[in-house]
Amino acid sequence: MSELFENLYIFEMANNHQGDVGHGLRIIDAVARLAREHRVRAAVKFQFRELDSFIHPAARGRDDIAHIPRFESTRLDEGQFRQLVDATRKAGLVSVATPFDEPSVGLCQALGIEIIKVASCSATDWPLLEEIARANKPVIASTGGLSIYEIDNLVTFLSKRVPELAIMHCVSLYPTPPEQHALNFMAKMIRRYPYVTVGYSGHEAPDNTDVVMVAVAKGARLLERHFGVETESISLNKYSMSPDQADAWIAAAERARAIQGADDDKHVSQKEFQSLLELQRGVFAKREIGRGEEIHREDVYFAMPCQDGQLTSGQFGQYRAHFTASRDYQPDEAIFEHARQDKYTQMRGILHDAKGLLYEAGIALGDDISIEVSHHYGLDRFRETGCVLINSINREYCNKFLILLPGQKHPHHKHKQKEETFHVLWGDLEVDLEGDLIHLEPGDKLLVERDQMHAFRTRKGCIFAEISTRSIRSDSFYQDQRIAEMDPLERKTIVEQW
């Protein structure tokens, strides 16, 4: 995802800045104040049209055709637009412009506009899209009124031609009724285009802050609204926000981000841990227990309150945990011990984590598989070094899926009979191929030829397919002699089913 687009607030000048440079400067000042007060990144968006060619000669000056009077009455020349763009830049704001025709793309270039915006009405205007692509600037495209197939075409075309791309879920009704926002569709776009930043461009009533909170919760990474400043002679339309309304809108979006959390991890605070501990049952000795004795279920009972560090009933009963008394215990005394995990318990935790990554990635493997857990330095060090291999097909050709947990690595090795191609499906992968470090992302492929020494690792976790010639169990030759001297079954555990 692009840092340029991340959490960017875009403010489109309402009513084309009234065709007044002074009023445009007032709008820019108001946006700059909001950005400072909320400590957010903000952008001002302009609209460019070469009116002498954009409007048909027969339509010029007519007030009975929609939009023509507004466009003509708000005309600015290049010098006036330059004043506004320079003021935007000086205020520390990002400059965005929507060109509605090919000459206006040239104006974006001439003024140094940072991001080009494709309006919903232009999202199927292929001559204009081709000209925008040739500008080689970051692009944000709105999708109001487009079917999913039209959005597919737009994303496919632009993602191959522009340096950075974002698309905006948008409903082209002004203002948009609450039941028409279709924010579940935006969530579908996020799943459908994981390599593109997805945002929300809103046209709801300007005092509505519920929609933006839902949009953020659904995954919108950047947000856009029409924005203006009222004066004695200038009023705003029904879908444009005033500075006060924008202030509440940004605050609502930032509250939603705070509620979501900074990332997709769950961070359990000490306060939360303590509040749960106060309600959990602790383990207490039912009889005298001597040091060195195995502690069994009939030797203990469970009761509250549980002390900090005391063994809980949940820990005692989890899987096949075993406990040995490290000291003598008297009846009714709290038990403070740590579990000795057997191989069964360790393997169960490993397989649960691997399945969890498959669920998160949305990858279904079916039941006709076998599973190998590679633990080159033992199960105790598996989360540092190792991987889970899913054997799907092994004929003259072979297909495996390899799962690496966050922070995990697989040591240097090579194959003499097998040639393989890695195809990353999810997460991040760094491969050391004969000393060259190669960074792979979803969709990337890498050929590993016979006798090429290679190792790989991940930061956040990875699932990749290994497509190869037939796999032979004795065909892995490790650089580390400690691993090389092991029987393959010493460094692997075979699991027939999850």
C-alpha cells in the first residue's frame, strides 16, 4: 500500500471555488487549519476543464443545460490556478486535480499537481484515461455508478500504467441517502484488489459522521469530501461541508481509527490481563504435595481468587500439559508451576497457527493432503527455524504449499534432482539464492534450479506454493552439518491430518 495515500483527507473545493481566487485561498486556509488541529495529512482538490473545447459551441452560454452555467461562471486561467496550487503547497497540503479533458492533463503537469484524480463520470472515458496514464503520476479513481466489471477494467488498465493507484468507493447521488451507501461493496473491492489502496469518497449529508466511521471500519485508507466556506454571498450545497462540519467529520474518522487499533494485532494490556485474572480460578493443593511429585487432577482443586503468577485452571487443563512440583505444597496452598509441554502439545499449537494463516489468507487446500512440520533444530526452536509443508500432489510433477509463521526462517539447502518454482500467495518472503537476496510479494515467482543453494525467511508470515519436479525425501542437502547429518525423520514430523 502507498504511503502517499495512507490516511489522506482530500477536500474538494465546493462549487469550483466560485471562480474566485480569493475565495479559493480562504478554502485552502481553512483546510490547512483543520490539518494542523487534527495533525492529519490533507489535500486540496481542484477541477480542470479547457472550457473552449470541453463545451460544444452550440451549448456555450446556455442556462438550460445542466452544469454549463456553473462551469462557465467559475472559469480561471492558468495563472490563477497557479496561485491556488502554490498556496496549497506553501500550506503543507497535497495538491490533487481532476482533469476532465486531455488539455487539462497537460495543465496538471504544468502546475506540478502531485496526484491526478479520475472522476466517476470519466472512469470509462478511455481517451482521457490513456492521457492520464501517460502523465505518469499517482492516480486516484472514483467508481460511482460503475459495475464491478467496469471497475475491473479500470483497475487493470491503470495499475499497469501509473506509479501508484488508489480507487474510491463512491455513490453518485447528491446527497446520498443512508440506505444507498453500499459500504459492504467497498469491503469487496478491498478483497478483490489487495494491491491497490481503497478509499471512500462521500456525498452524504455534511453533518453525518456515522458513514465515515463505518467506512473507516470497513477498511477505507483515504477519505474525500466536498468542502467550502460560507460567506454572506456564498452558501454551500446539500453535500458540501463547512469547516465546523469537516472538523466533526475528521474527529469521527480519527475516533474510528483509534477504535480499530494501529494494526491488526491484539495487544493485551496489563490492566486487561489483571481484570480477567481476578475472575479466573486458580489451582490449589488438595493435599500435601512433595517436591518432585507429578501433580495430577485429583491432587488439586480450582477456586478464586487467582494470584498473579499462579497456575490457572485453564493452564492446568490445557491439552496434555504436565506439571512437577518444584517445592513442597501444603493443602489449600496456591500452586505456582510451569507446564512441561510434550510433543503433542507443541505440534497442536504449531498446526493451529498454520491453519490460522490459511484461514486469514482465504486459502482452502482440501482434505487430500499430508503435512510435514520441519523443525531443523528441534520443536523448541521451531518458531525461529522451520516451516509447515503441505503435500498436495507428488507425481512426475509436485505441488506443495509452504507456511512460514511470522519471523520464521528456513536454513540453507539445495536439491540435486528437484527443480522448483516458488509462487508467493500471501505475505512476504525473502529468498537468499546463491547469495542474492530477493524480496517477493504476493504474485511473485522465483525459479530455483538444481544445485542452487537457497534459504528463505519472512517478517510477517508467508504462504507460498512450491511447484517442482517430483519430490524425493532424501534430495535436500543442508549447508549446516548438524542438519545434514540428521535422518530426515529426525528433523520432520509427519502429520496425516489437521
